[in-house]
Amino acid sequence: MALTLAAAEWGGEFEGTLDPITSLFEFAPLPAFEDLALFGVDLWINRTILIAWFMTLVAMTLLVAATRNPQVVPGKLQSLVEMLVDFIRGLASDIIGTKGARYVPLLTTFFVFILFMNLAKLTPFLMLPPTSRIAFPLFLALIAWGVYVGAGIKEQGFVHYFKELAFPPGVPKALYVLLTPIELLSNLVLRPFTLMLRLFANMVAGHILVVITLVAIHVFLPSFPAGSLVGVFALVAAPLVFGFELLIIGLQAYIFTMLAAVYIASSVEPAH
Amino acid sequence: MENLGNGLVFGLATLGPGIGLGILIGKAIESMARQPEAAGMVRTTMFIGIAVVEALALLGFVLAFAI
């Protein structure tokens, strides 16, 4: 597929190697910031960062505009944001229980941040989700990890929390040989890892899908009559792909928030 | 040949989770239809299950590019 696309773009003949798929995601830094570094880590301001800043600004503007001057009878924007907060509050109280109210601000931040970062995937002129770079999901997952481990230590005490984690009660003693490494690995390593990977992989796959659909339209539709059938197919498929991606965007934000809440709940209320 | 391997890694990695997701969502719909008043709880639990099952397929997706 990729080779055919490249050949068509090239004018029928294609020689040489293809760009690796990462070239869809990696961008050069703005010229002014090429030398910017902190402790040997490059602080490049590139397209991804600019998109992230822009989407953050949009989210902040919307939230501030909705809540700065609250009315008793809410307007359209205010009722939308109230619905969102209500939704997260319901999720927190459903999953975490009575102690959930404390985590509503964090969960709302997760949801709004991920939703807006993902929405950049389908925003015209941006068309790149910053969450498809590993740093964003990585630090989101690290925050979630820190919060649920911290909540466990705070609610149950350091020793008790790790004892419950490593030696879940109600299991025959001999099984601990098997169970303890698995439990420790799954609770402390695999949870944040899959949390990160789920968001990251979904966004990467979605971005590649959108790019392939749009490039197929761009390349095949004008090449009459050789590949115009593929072009027409891509043209018909594009709205469906966009709709599907919109579903994925909302679903990933929701799943990340919900799983963070589930992990916090497992720390706040020890397993029975 | 290398690309073929990448494709195979992801393709094979989706087999198990695909079957798992089918069973999981099917059972969830079944229980929702049987007891509509428990739909909210079933849906939440279903999403947690989906998230766990899906992780395997995503691992395959990442490994396909990493290898």
C-alpha cells in the first residue's frame, strides 16, 4: 500500500527507500529554539508543542468563559461544562465511593486534557494529536501512578499498603510464591505501562489511519483513470474514518479517566 | 520481508484479543438485555474488561513497530 502510494505520488516509478513511519510524527524544532536545552535534554519547541499549547489555550478559554460569571439559569456553555463535571463526579462516586469527591478535580483535568489533546487529531490545520508522542501519555500515566500509590500509602499506611499489594489476603500460603511477583508486577509496573500504551497506541494508529485516508484521496482521485476507483473509495470512507476517530477520541479520554479512578479505588479501599 | 514480519506480529496479536472482546461484549449485552436496571454497572465493568483485554492487542501493535 505504502509503496503503491509513493509510486503514484512519484509519477509511476519509485526508487530508493521509504521514509519510516515516525516521520509522520517527528518535526524539526523552530529555528529560534534549536539550541535550547536543560541538563542535556533538548527543549525543542516544535509543531507538536505548539499544537499542545494551542489546544490547552482553547480548553482554558472555554472553561474560564463558562465558569467566570456563573448564572443561576445556566447558558449553553455553562450547562455543557456543568454536565461534564457532573459526569466525572458521577463516575468518581460510582467507582471510588464516598472518598471520590477528593479526586474529582484530578479526574476532570485528565478527561479535559486528553480530550482536547486528542481533538487536535481532527482539527483542521492541526491534524496531529500531541498524545501520539510518547511523552504526553507517559507523564499522564506517571501522574496517575503517583496519585494511586500516594492514595494507598495515605489511606492504608505505607507498610499495610505494600503488604496488601504483595500478599493479597485470602489465598493459601503456598500460592504466594507464584502470586507475589505477579501482583507486584501488575500493580506497580503493568498498570501505568498499559495506561500509557493504550492512549499512545490508539492515537498513533488513528493518526496513521487518517493520514492514509487523506493521502489516498489526494493521490488517487486526480490520477484518472488508473486509480480513481481507489480515490472514490477513500473519499467515501473519509467521513466514516473521521466519525470513527471522533468516537475513539472520546472513548480514550473516558477510558483513561475511568481506569485512573479504578486504580485509585483499589488503593483507597483495599481488596476484600 | 521485514515488513511482512511486522504485519504478521500485529495480525497474530489481534487474534486472541479479538475473540476475547467478542465474548466479553456479547456477554455484557446479554446481561444488559436481561437486566436493564443493572446496565450502568455492567457498562462500567465491561469497559474495565475491554481495557484489560485490549492491552494485549496494543502491545502487539507497538511491538510490530519496535521489532
